[in-house]
Amino acid sequence: MSKLPEKAKCVVIGAGIVGNGMVYHLAKLGWKDIVQIDKGPLPNPGGSTGHASNFIFPVDHSKEMTSITAESMRQYKEWGTFTETGGIEVARTPERMQELSRRITSAKSWGIDGGRILTPAEVKELVPYIDESVIIGGYYQPTVGVVDSLRTGTLMREYAIENGAALSFANIEVLDITVENGRVTGVVTDQGTIAADYVVIATGCWSPKLAAMAGAHIPLTPAVHQMKDIGPVPFFKDAKGDIEWPIVRDMDVFMYERQHGTGLEIGSYAHRPILYTPEDLPSNATAALSPTEFAFTQADFDIQDEHAYELMPSIVGDENVREKYAINGILSYTPDGMPILGETPEVKGLWSVAAVWIKEGPGTAKSVAEWMVLGDSEIDLHSSNIARFHDHQKAEFHIKARVDESFNKTYGIVHPLEQYASNRNVRLSPFYEAEKALGAVFYETAGWERPFWYESNKELVAKFGDKVMPRTA
């Protein structure tokens, strides 16, 4: 193993899919003297990349997220680590069927083709182990697939090393990030100090802790996402690979299911929000499995077991199909559900690439690398820009309040103008009480409470009738 250098152009902290992607794309854009460090072992240092379910649904109502995901899929395919399986989002309610129609509209708008609405019988044809009586339809997207994120990251890292652009070091812990006159100057580790012009924080759930060392903020919180594998499943006994059947998302009950070899993986967003701080995460040495794989709490999963039995009774109800692996996996959640990308407002040269999931990893890394090297990215990242957070939104109370409220909406039907209820009335104008007395319905913008309409005007609708544009919200 080579010695830790004393100086680098850029230090990338983190060796998950995001950190490896940053090393690769910075190298592709011509940067040299890149040093990558991680406190865990390689190829799986113990972050969320190591336990992620690794499937990608390419559709999102956000053009930004859809574009990043599409670019990630392109890269996974280029590396030969993408397996196309198709995927189905099933609906138990009429409201979900309407949402699935909206999702197809978004897909077509952002250039994602091939999706179609299915009847319950058509869903059953594609996924024979579903009880079609539970659902009223589904949305089939043929381009859904599964990736090998650890293998992809390894290939990316090796490219940068083999081309003389980077050195990579495992089992090195960051103790401090040094700053002079508002600009990052280096990284202090347990094995020496590296002077650096740029530092990239790509450490997922640990990102706030690293940023705080430099006096910066990355507003996210580690949160639990429960998942379990059950098996062996007789239907999958002749499986020739990791997955051969479509992935299913049962979002009315906040659940997904996917084949995992001869087993079935069930993931849940239905349980209570279980939030931590980076300081709560154990080290690799003390963790039972890994720092982001906590002990499974069955009581939180009971309702999801019931829902899984309803949808796939032939598998979940088989007494010979047993639990093989179950965890409370740790993921990164932000107050508004978007990644946190860009140069930190507090410290020049210190870049955040945080709260990025498997489906966005390579695409995000490419975009941020372009931003660093070229000054802008091909994909517009404005909704993910770290500069969007005001001071009150960086406070731990605000972060946890918003994540606690939004966690169970991960698979929810969310109106684009839906307002948060938590941590409101942060900024009030001198007219707030008068507006409130008039029955103002307030929407929040950057903490400010702004009236969007007044209940005191309600009688005018009856007076003017169809001369007023109808609205329900």
C-alpha cells in the first residue's frame, strides 16, 4: 500500500457509489492528484451502498431527478452492471390509479417511454405470485432494473487509479477539515494530514459530522428503512441469477418486493420514522453487521408483513419460507427530500455530494464533477443546490421535524403544493395577525408565512358564481 500523500488537488472523502463516482468523473475531466479516503474497508466500507436494494425505477415527477436517474442508468449499463427486469407499481385504490396515470404523463414528458397501465389480470401475467384480487391495476415500466453498485464503484475507482489520476486509501478516519480565511486547506486523518485545494464530502449519513469539522452545514439526518429477505421461495427454486421477475412497488401500503435469487426481499416505508444522528452510528469495529445495518425491530414491520401476505400470499404465507436476513438499514434523509449538492456557502472549496441514493449516484457524481471542473453541469441541479437552505433550515430541530413528517410520504401521493405542517411560523410579517383574522390560508416560502387566499372571501364565490374560476384548494 502506498503512503498517504502530504498534498493533493482534491480529497474525496467516501468510497460508496457517490465517492467512487466523484473520483472517476473528476479523473475523466482531467483532474490529477486526487486522493480518496474512507474509514471502512474496500470494496464495501460500511455505508448505505453496501445494503441498498439496488433497484432503479426511472420515473419521477421532478425533471431534475429523472434526468439524474437516466444518466445513472446509462452509466450502469456502460459498466455492464445493470440488469433490466421491468417493474410494476400496483394500485389498491382509485386515488393511486390516478397517480399512476400522472406518473406515466411525467415519464413521457421527461422522455421515458414504454410505460403502460395494466389491468389486475395483466399484472398477474407478469408477476404470477401476486394475488390480483387485492389490486385494481398497475403501471408497468419495462426499463426498470437492478444494479450492482459495489461492483460499479470498484470499476470507477480502479479506472481513476489505473489512469494515474487518483490514489485510494481504506481504513483511514478523518479527524478534522482545516480552513483558512473561509477556504478549505486540508484534511487531518489518523494517519497524517493532506493539504488540499478541494475537499469533497461524499459520506452519506456521516456528511453533517464531516461538514461541521469545517464549520459548514449539510442538513440531513440518518433514518431507518426496514428490509428483510425471506426464502427459499419454491417459485424461485430454479433461479439462474439474482433477479428474473419484475420488481413490484405496492405504494398504497409503502412497500416494495423484489426477487433476490431464491428469496424475496420486502422493503418498508410504512413503519414509524426512526431517526438518528451521525454520532449514533457505530464504527466498523463495533458494528454487528455494518455501521448502517442496525438490529431489525420486528414490531415496526408487523403491519408490512400483513400487507406483503395480502399481495403475495403464496410466498409470504408459506410456512417453509423463513426470514433469512433482516435489518433496520440507515439511509440519508433531507428536510425537503432532495439531495444536497454543491460548494458549501460557509467554506469555499468544500463540496457536498450528500443524500444521494443508488439510482442517482453515478449521474450525480458526473454532474457535480462538471460543476467543479467546468463551472456548471449539463443537468440543472438547482433543486438540489446546498445554497437553498436558510439558517433556520440547517438546525437539527427543523431537519428532524421535517423528516419525521415526510418519511411516511416516501411512497405517498403528494400534491406539488402540499405544505409541511412542522416547524411553521418561523418568519412572520407585521401583517400576519390581520391576515390570519381574515381567514388567510398560509403557504411557507423560505420560512415566511404568505397568504395564498382568504376564507373571508368565500361568500364571493356564491355571489359571482361561474364568473370566478373554480378551485378546491
